[in-house]
Amino acid sequence: MSNVGEIICAPITPNGFSAISVIRLSGKGCIELVAKHFSQSRKLLALSSHRLIFGTFYSESGEAIDEVLISVFREPNSYTGEDCLEISCHGNPNLVYNIIQTLLLSCRMAKPGEFTLRAFLNGKMDLSQAEAVNDLIQAQASKAEKAALMQLKGKLSNYLQELLNRITELRIRFELAIDFADQDLPMPDINLMKQELMDIIKTAEELKSTGEQGIKIREGIKICLTGAPNVGKSSLFNALLQHNRAIVTPHPGTTRDYLEECLSLNGFPIVIYDTAGLREAKDDIEKEGIAKSYELMQRADLILYLVEAKQIANLELELPELIKLSTIPPELQSKTLIVFSKADLMEENSPKISSGIYCSVKKENGLQALTKAILNRLMLSDELLTKPIIINNRHLAALSKCINSLHQADLSLKENLGFEFIAFELISASNALEEILGIITTDDLLDKIFSEFCIGK
Ligand SMILES: Nc1nc2c(ncn2[C@@H]2O[C@H](COP(=O)(O)OP(=O)(O)O)[C@@H](O)[C@H]2O)c(=O)[nH]1
Ligand SMILES: [Mg+2]
């Protein structure tokens, strides 16, 4: 846990050669600390917040290390809420090392995420916003960036805070009703309160309804390509990636191990797997590869099962029958999409299976229908990000806990249990939301969240 007040420092740019590198310090006295090693000491001490100053940084023994630009952020108007300072030096790892060694004589190295932890502890942001900082840094596609930025800007926090206020107000009304009953006073309108409870449940469930997609947007959607050898899996893999990553040959059994790559599909982050074709293995390596294919299918969010379009063109089969005939294990069939590959090789007038997804890597726009079908199937639409959305498992679990307590309150009402039971459930519901915002938290949880950050953030 952070010992707020201690001065901490860390490089906040990657280790390597670049135009500049930046070192950040935070904590009361950090400006004075740096001033001791700076040519423009007096000016730096007097500098107002959000100003820059140029000068030379010296080692403890008075040797010039580098010419630097220092930015000053004074409490409370800084990232952490404390006095903060950033030293921009030339982007040479050795200079960064020497400056940090000098600083470490009077302060300590920041732990991963410690600057953001301080921002949270000092009330600059709530816990869900702090988590969004890391999500924004790690985001792999534009929709993931957008979702994290929305959360960082407080769109989710505001929605939850409003929900929290409504639950609290309702609880107070039930608590007052307990006293009314005790004192034989006329009852408040319980029907109105019931209605408000139903509305609150609806609002919470609306948020929960897109949570599963939100988590996929944050973590990446796992798609596994499978099917018989030579149906065009590796070609599709390459086409989706837009570069030739996998080996493609006319020989069945070319791909024996699996390949994993990340890509963005209309801005949604996808982790795609190309696998060994499913057939009776010819040797141990292929056998191992096929076993891996089944393992990946289990873990995938979506399985694309490729069948050559030409091969089924004259079969009178419909999609549900085809999927039953496939080598996909029955328990995985519900997350499988059949894809008809090499559609360019079909004869002009051959009949097409209705609602079948046809694709070709040899035709312009040959992947358009497939892309649309994938996004439809996973319910990933642009509208998802027009409203607040949960993107994190911890938040979704807490929201589910809140909704359970709200339903429990509703049940208690229907069973005419005392209002104190309802008030109790409403407190549990509030507590669950407070966990998301970090109003209620534990050191263990904070350690877990912030240890996933990088040093310097
Ligand atoms: N005409 C045509 N040929 C394709 C298409 N996709 C793949 N192929 C060819 O089919 C053969 C097998 O492809 P490959 O991607 O290695 O199949 P895999 O074994 O399922 O990975 C190669 O000769 C590819 O060039 C397509 O959309 N149209
Ligand atoms: Mg292959």
C-alpha cells in the first residue's frame, strides 16, 4: 500500500533511446528535492503550477548530467493531487539512470500504479476511473480505447452514483416507514416506493445487459478457425490479419501447430487462432495439433467452422443439419458459425444455402458478409458505446450482487416482511455499487488492482 506523503519517483516513458524521456516525482517536498540538483534552483522553487523551466540537472557531487525541462504541478492540481514534478531529459537510458540514482538519494522508487493509487486515495478519481487508466494504456483496438476513455471520464461513475443515490433515498423512505408504523402515523405511499424499486432494478439491469460484450471489448474476443484440412483456414487467417502470417499451401495438413494473433474488426479487438485441420491424424505432431485445436475451441468466444462452398453446393442441406454433421463437439455447437469458404470457386448459378455466410479471400470485399456476421453473432454494435458500459469482471460481479439484493428486497416486499428487511437488502445493494466506485475497499483489493499497472503510472 502507498504511504501517501513519501516522495516517490519513476521513469514514465519506455526504457530506450528516444527524443526525450520523462521522470515523474510526487509527494510533498519533491520540488525542493529537485531544486537542490537544478541550476535554476530559486526560480524553480518560486514557479507556479503548470509552468515549465529549462536548466541543468546536476548529480550529488555537482557534475552536470543533462539539460532538462521541468514541469511543475502544485497540490491539489496534479495527477496525484500532491505536489508533482516531471523532468524531461534527453532520451538516453543512461541519463535517465543517472538522474534517478541522484533522486533516489532523497526519495524512493514508485511501485507499479502508485501514482494512480495516490490519485485515487486523494480523491482525484474513483476506483473505476483509476482502473480505466490502465485499460486505456493496454487497449488493443479503437472500441476498447473508447470504452476505457468513457470510463475514465466518469460516464460509468456518474451512472452508478445516480443509481446509488436513488437506492439510498429509497432506503431512507423505508426506514422512515418503520418509524411511521411504530408511531401509528399515516403510512407513506408504499406503492410508489415499490414502483421506484422496480425502476431501479430496470436501470441496473440495463447496465448489466451489455456487460458481457463490454468485458469482451476489454479483453479481446477469442475467435477460433477450424474445419477440415485445406478448406482455407490459414488463408482466411491471413486475410483477416491483412498480412501473410500463416503458411498457405494446396497440401492438406500444412498447419500443425496453432497460431495466435490480435487484430481489430471494425474497431473491436479480436484474438484469432488458426488451427490444425480436423481429421484422423497422420502422425504424433498432427495429433497433438488437433488436440490443441479442440482445447482452443473450448476457450473461444466464437468458432468459425469452414466448409468449402463448392462441396456443399449440390447437397440439399440446411445450416442446422450441417452443424450437426460437423466435427464440432455438440456442447460447442451453439457458439459455432458455419462459414462457406472459397465462394469464388462456386459455379455462377449454383444454389446457396439461405442465411449461409459465404466468403472468399480471392475476391474484393469477399470478407464483408463474414465480418458482419461475426459482429452480429457477438452482438457487437457501434451503439454499445453510446451508453455507459461495464468492461471489467470485478464491476460486473459487483453489479450482479447489487441486482440480487434489489430482487431480494422486492421479494421481501411481496412476502410482506418488515421494512427493516427491505432496508437491509437495499444497504447490501448500495455496498455492492460502492465496491465498484471504491467507496468501500480493502488493501488487498487495491494491491491487486494497482499491481497490474506499469511502473510510472
Ligand atoms: N480460390 C480460392 N482458393 C482459396 C481460398 N482460400 C484458400 N484457398 C486455397 O486453398 C488451399 C488451402 O488453403 P489453406 O488456407 O492452406 O487451407 P487450410 O489447410 O484450411 O489452412 C490453398 O491453395 C489456398 O490458396 C479462396 O477463398 N478462394
Ligand atoms: Mg492451415
